[in-house]
Amino acid sequence: MIKISEAIKSINPNAEFSVEGEDYTKIIWFNNTTPINEVDIKTKQTELQTTYDNNEYQRKRDAEYPSIKDQLDKIYHEGIDKWKEDMIKPVKDKHPKA
């Protein structure tokens, strides 16, 4: 779940604040930071969570791709087409874009 602090920083990267847990009533704004209302924070949280959820395939792919060292070695010894066929396509097929 996207935290309140992540949403606030996404809306205003320069915001100075503290928040106790995930309680919207316990946000303290510092150094003349303009407060952001709860609705805007919740909307941003939902937006960020949707983006995170929609990119799950990317995280799964990243975990399964061989190391860069192994990929470069494959390209050097067998060429780009073999690298794509043997190392990249199987992972992309296993974890397609949503």
C-alpha cells in the first residue's frame, strides 16, 4: 500500500511534514509548507497504487532476467538474436504486460 508520506512527496517534493502512522488527522506541516487536503492525498495514493499494481509484470521480469554480465556474454558469443530468443523472450512471454 502506498503510504501517506509517499503521496505527499509525489504532490510536493519539497513538502516538510511529519505524519503519525497512516492517520490523515496526524499530519504536521513544517516551515510554511502549504497543507495538502486529505482528498488530494487519497487521490494521489490511489493513482500511485494503480501505477504500482499495473507494473507488477516489470518487477517479475526484473527478478528473472539473467545478470547483465551473463547477458553481455551471450550477446558476445552468440549474437543479439540468440540473446533475445534464449534470455529475453521467455521471460517476457512468462510475464506479459497487463
